[in-house]
Amino acid sequence: MYISKGHANLAACVGIVKTGVWLISTGLVLTNLTDYWNLFTYLAGYGIGTLLGMQIENMISIGHVIVRLIMPGDPQPVISNLSKLGYGMTRIEGQGSFTNTVNIIFMIVPRTELGRLLGVISKEYPYILYTIEDVRNIKDGARIFYKDPRCKILGFFGL
């Protein structure tokens, strides 16, 4: 997952730890295949490790996402409110099959800010349809959100 998001250094570090855990756990199971508790524990650990890894990845929230807001009517109140919160946006007009005019607002948002944004949208604008997609790369130096520059050490790991 980190490789697909352009974080090769972090992927290498996670791969080393993952391989070490796998070698140790597999070695313990293969040395005693007649002990079914070892096999069961290995299988349970694999499943729990997968779930924990997904939770940790969500907590780390590396990368950016594209959020598309699709709404009928005047988008200016939404744009004004989200701009005050520091989100940058691009607006495009279009036509929908059930309404004459729809507005599509594109936003590139750090994943760490996605929960905050969705909270605002869900609470204040429940009628807005939104979609979210991962972003692989963003032009270096592009300012997409009002945020302090990253620490160089954390930047090495993609954080």
C-alpha cells in the first residue's frame, strides 16, 4: 500500500518488520506441526494482524485524497464555509439527469483532515453527494491545505 502511494522508504521499513515477524511465527509453527494449538494461534494471529494493520494504517493516515462534492443549486455557501476552514477547492458546473445544473467541487485533502471534513459535510450539508479517491502523487511544493511544513525526518517515512 505504501509503495502505491509513493512512500518507498516507509514500505521498506514495514517490509523488514513484517518479514521478521513472519519468519519467527512461521518457524514456531513449522517446528511442531502436530500441535494444533500452534497452528490455530498462527492462523488467528494472521487474521488479527491483518485487522490491526488496517487500523494502524488508518490512524497514520498517510497521503492525500480527492474529495468530490456533487450538489444541485448554489454552491457558494458551502465554498465560503469550507474556505474559512482552510480547504482549497475547484468548482465545475455540469448537468445532472434529475436537475438542470449541478456543481462539482474538487478538493485535494490530506488524509489526516478527511475525518474533520466529512464531519462538517455530514453535519451541515447532509444533502451533498460526495466521493473519495486516493491520490498517488502531488506536485512537489503544491499548497493544497493550510498546514505547517513537515519535519524532514517524518517526511522520510512519508508522514
